[in-house]
Amino acid sequence: MNGATLLALETGEALSAESRAQEATELNQALDDVWGTAHARFLLGHVFAEKGDFAEAKQLFKESASRFEQLHDEHHALLATRSLAWTYAELGDRERAHALREDNLRRARAEGDRPMEARSLGALVLCS
């Protein structure tokens, strides 16, 4: 279901993506799949961001980042935090967005996550 959500997002099928993400969340929770649930919530955050509901997306990205951190999955926690920073920027809190982006850069460097380091640098350049 997470894959179906991603495919629907990539093809611009917002209603289908939302439905699939909700189903993915329910299925992953029923299976007690903590990582799958975190990923479903991350994808659902993107569904709400695509709809322009950045307040709801922000909550979903926060939840997702927290779950990935609890699982010690730093790469996915950084992805979720990157999206969280985007929502703060869209909601007008540029200072918080910038702080999250700087923190993501620091964490990516500490992890040796070069792709996330590059994404973090790119985000900082674009928001400066």
C-alpha cells in the first residue's frame, strides 16, 4: 500500500494517494509494522502538502520523523525532517524552517549521508 501511495502521488492522483496512504497506515498498524506506519504517515504528509494543507502535513511529518528516530533510521528521519522544514517555510515560519535545515545538514554530515547532505545544502541555498 505504501508503494501504491507513492505511485499515486507520482502520477498526480491525489484522491487515490490519500486513500492508499490511509489504507497503508491502517494495514501497517494492524500488522504492528512500526517502520511501515512511519513511512505511510510520511507519504500521507506529502498528500496533504500536495493539497496545500501544510498544517496537517506538518503534523504528519513530525510524527513520521519521530517514529523514524525511535527506530534509529536516521536517513528516513532526515527525509521526514526535510519535509517538515518545507511545511514550516510554507506556513511562514522561515526561521524554524532554516533551523531545521541546518540541523539536517549537521545530522547528515555526522551520519556520512552524502545524498542527504547534498539535499540539505540545496535546501539551505534555496531558502537563503
